Amino acid sequence: MKNSRTRYVMLNSKWFLEQTTADEGAFHSLREAIFNGSSDYQQIEIIRTGSYGKCLVLDGKIQSSEADEFIYHEALVHPVAITVKSPERVLIAGGGDGATAREVLKHPSVSEVVIVDIDEYAVEICKKHLPELHNGSYEDRRVKVYFEDARSVIEKSCGFDIVILDLPEPVEGGTAFLLYTKEFYSMVFKCLKENGAMVTQSASTAINNLKTFTAVINTLKQVFPVVRPYTASIPSFYSPWGFVLASKKEDPLNISEDYINKRLSEIAGSLKFYDYETHAGIFSLPKYLREEIKGEKRIITNSSPISFY
């Protein structure tokens, strides 16, 4: 779940200004302020905007919007769920709005979903005010929720088919600052079954703001034998957005059209973003990104972490 500690301002209580990078921002018309509060970890707001409807805002940045959250959550979940054959146990780190679990639960082979989120208050606010996003996923009998630090839970866990890291961006002093390191990814590797895979949201892939994305890719290459970055355009983020799928064995680029169509025909409910054509497209990166990834030398470690800003 993308986020930063950047604050926002309201102008005459009619506009919401989100700072998207150190040098850029975006205005949204503010139709309704539904909730405003703070937890021990972050500022939490639910607002309704003119373009994107109801939005979850953490520390001044839009995390999910009613209009386009399906793009982010389908892109995050289904490529890795398709890559792993018949996944049963899935761990989600972050994902407090419940939408990531919603997508995971569409796969009939899934028997257990473990959600680990450090902020219980934020989860309760999302349960109450964002039913459009979680769609009752927290009430599913297969779902277990733990309000703990994801690092400590993953360090002592094992036997998962999939780990999904739906975490805030790495910001110094933030809750996820050390959840993008080689040491942490090594814990995730050990947490997975022999044929397991993980995926992480990996921040912006915009030409002026892609250092986190390329560093995450290079760091994961130090741990996993198969690392495949991909992107999707999230309109409410005002940026193309990065994801990285890392696998112990299976390669998402080697999956056939027939296999993807078969797996998707078995899921509960329908999808609006992801299918075979989308799968092929999101892994086809533009030239500038391929060159930046090829030239990346940084490895994120506990002693040398990276900050989005």
C-alpha cells in the first residue's frame, strides 16, 4: 500500500492537494470528508473526490480509490497467483483495506489467507468506511488477521505458497523502512514453499522517480532465481506503478495463454483489469526502464536502506 509521510493541505475546504513527488503534486476536488483521525503509526482519512470517488488517504497520499483500485489490486495479486500452481496458503503483509485479500480469495485453491498489518486502528476504519474495497473479505472463514510487525511474523513463519507485500513505500522512520532489504527478502524466501513466489509493490516507474523500483529489482535478484518486474498505470496515483514478482521456480513469462485462461475461468467473480493480454502487456517494459534496470547496481540492505524521498 503506497504511502509517504508527506502532509497535504486543503484549500477553502474544496480541494485536496496531494504531493506526489518532491517536485510535483495533484489537485483533487473534495466532495466529502468522511473520516479524519490518527493512529500510533499514521494519519488516516477517508474522503470523496470528484474524479475517483471514495478514497483512502494515509499520511496525505491516496492509497486506494473507489474508481481505480481494481487496477492496483488485480495487478498485485493475479500474476503471482497464476504463476504458482494451485496456491493454498497466502500471506499478505500490509493490505489493511482488505482489497488484496478480496482478490486472493477469488482463487478456489486458497484455503488460508494470513493478513499481517501493524495498524489495527487503520484496519478497523477501513472495515467500517470502505466496504466497497474489502467486500466482506475480513469475514471470510479462510482469513486470519494479526496486528504485528510483518518482519517478525515472516521471520518465524514457513510453508506459504505466496507472500504478497502490499506495504507502504520505504520512508525513513516509516513502518516499512526495513521491509525492502536483502535481509528481509531472504526471510521471505525461507518463508515460501519449494515452488513458492512473492510479489511486492515497488513504487513509481515514472522517468523522474524510479530509483526505488530499480533498486528493489536488483536487491531481489540477490535472493531469488526468477525476478520479473512489471508495471501498471494507476490513474489516481498520477504515475505508472511498479511491481516485482520473484519466484523460487516458476517464471510468469513462460505461462501459456491456455493455462491463464483456464485458471481465470475457475476463479470466483470477475476481473476488470487482468487477463492473458494484460499479463503479456504489463511484463513488456519500455526501453528506458529496461536500460535503467540493467544499469542498477544498488543493493538495499539493513545497513544501507533506501528512502522513497
